Amino acid sequence: MYVCMCHAVTEDQVKRAIDEGANTPRQIAKGCKAGTDCGSCVRRIQALLGEHGARPCPTARLAARLGLADPEAPAAPAPAPVRPLRAA
């Protein structure tokens, strides 16, 4: 499965880089350029790093320390729209 479409980097390639010692998205990018173009794959790279025991990204650590909601958690349902009052 592709992780980075811009540079045709697969999940196996990212996992191999992690096994070889990469433990940040920047270190992954140095080896295969994943995450250096549009950036849409960076969250998946961070997830793969987390699955393999690497430290979580600084933003996640800061959010946890501040007690903010997990950005990966499902969002609360939006409130129902308010209907305008009709003139009588």
C-alpha cells in the first residue's frame, strides 16, 4: 500500500526505514522523500512510527499535556441548524 503518492513510497519502505533507525518523519523523508511534497502522508508516517515504538509527534504530546482533544478521535456531531422565524 502506498503511503506517499507523490514519491511512490510504500508502507513497507517506511517500515524498513523505521527498522533501520529512523524515528521521526524528517528522518523518513531524508531516506525516501515521503512527506516532502504535498504533506498528506505525514500523519500516516507518524502513525507508523508510533506503531513501531517511536516517540509521538510534538503536536500530539503538546495536545495531551494541555488536555486537548485527540485530533484522531471522532468529532462530536454538529448541532442541528437553526431555522429562521417566520413573520406572522
